[in-house]
Amino acid sequence: MTHALIVIDMQFDFCPGGALAVAGGDRIIDGINARMADFGAVILTQDWHPAGHSSFASSHPGAQPMDVTEMPYGPQILWPDHCVQGSTGAQFHSGLNRDKADMILRKGVNPAIDSYSAFFENDHQTPTGLHGYLQTRDIGTLTLVGLALDFCVNFSALDAARLGYDVRVDMALSRGIDTGGSMGAALDGMRAAGVALSGG
């Protein structure tokens, strides 16, 4: 019961055909479902942006998706509008087994700041509440899977390691975007933080 599976952002907009599609993102769903029975707890995260979120390129006149801008909390990649609250794209992929979830955590709800990590918004200070939940359950070991490996999975893994968890990332059940060398940087950073990478 002390080992949790954290399933990151398995939503329509991150799967093929979605607004911010990750190649092969839908191919890992069956494997994720199969692993759920192996853990004492399953947590699903869900990107849940209000319309006009500050991380959307459309909120910055003249900007294009994948441009980088400077926000009060640091550099921010500007994304296509995605996972807008209440939209079809924001829903979990229909193939994902949501019935096994002990908790569903919505992130990115503050229009002024993005939130890649399941633990903190992108200022690395504002908590989502997940750490407190895991502490009350006496959960010390985490396996992370989902989308996208080089962003939300990566940031979640780094924060979890910084908080003292034993962190594993199953790369066979994760897929990445890989923009501007983000995949290599993410893998190097996770290894340096002591995150165990498997299945790659």
C-alpha cells in the first residue's frame, strides 16, 4: 500500500488527433491499465486550463505555438490551446480505466501560471496538494507513467525526488514531445536527481 502509480495527463488533447498530440500517446493506455492492479494507490492527473490561459500562444499577440516567453516565474513555452476546462480534449482518453483511481488531481487551473508538475505549479512553490495526500496515505514510493515524458512526467518526477520519494519512471508507458532537445535534457535531469528509469 506504500507504492502509488501516478498516471500523468492521459487526455484526448495529448493523444493523436488532439490539440497537442504526443506521437503514440494512445498506444500506452492498455499497458497503463494493466499495471494499475500492481499498486496500492492510483492517482490520475488532468490538465484543466481555463480558456485564455497565459501559457497559450493565442493569449500573446503575434506569438506562435512553441515560442518561449518570459513569465514572472521564468521561461514559459507557449502551447496551442489545449485541455480547456469542459472541452472534449480535456477529458481522459476513453480507453483509460478511471475506475481504479483513488484520486484525480486537476492542474493548470490558475490562468496566470502553468503547472507541468503534479506537485507544484511552474513557480516551483505553489503546491497542488498531492504531497499532503500521499503523506496521509504513508506512500513513499512512486511510479510515474503517461504524457508527456519530457514535460509533465519529468517535472513531476523531479519534484517527487526533491520531496524525498523513491521515484521510478516507466518509459515504456510514457511518451514525449521532444522539442528543442527537451527529451535528452529531461532524461539527464531525472537520472541526476536519482529517478530510476526503466522500460526505455
